[in-house]
Amino acid sequence: MNLTEKSTENVEYMIEAIKGKLKVLNFGAIKPSHFDEEMYEDLKDIYDLVMKKPTFSPNEMQAIAEELGNLRKR
């Protein structure tokens, strides 16, 4: 998968990967359809951060969830 290209498929992939890595139940409210390609770079930054770290504190998970919430389409 080439995540350097902005596409709906890449947005879906990154959201699902973030949710899977963090294993948090309240991420069920965050769906790939809530994001569009205008937010791609910010979403990619979050994805890169999440994929680099092996574990997350509860505060880090909350901050990531909040940031994803801020990126959602209005």
C-alpha cells in the first residue's frame, strides 16, 4: 500500500490500522467515512506516530482519540 497517495482507500486503511493498534473500544464511533482527503496529511502524521510506538499510555490514547475527533468532517 502506497500511503503517499491521497485516496479514500488509504484513509480507510490508516483509520482501521490506528484503531487496531490502539485496541480501544470507544474508537467504534470513529469510522473512515468521517474523514476526507483534505485531512490526509494530518491523518498520515497520526498514523505514522501510532505505528512507530509499541505501547501507549491512557493519556496518549485519549489525546490521539481527541485529535482524530478534531479531524472529523463537520
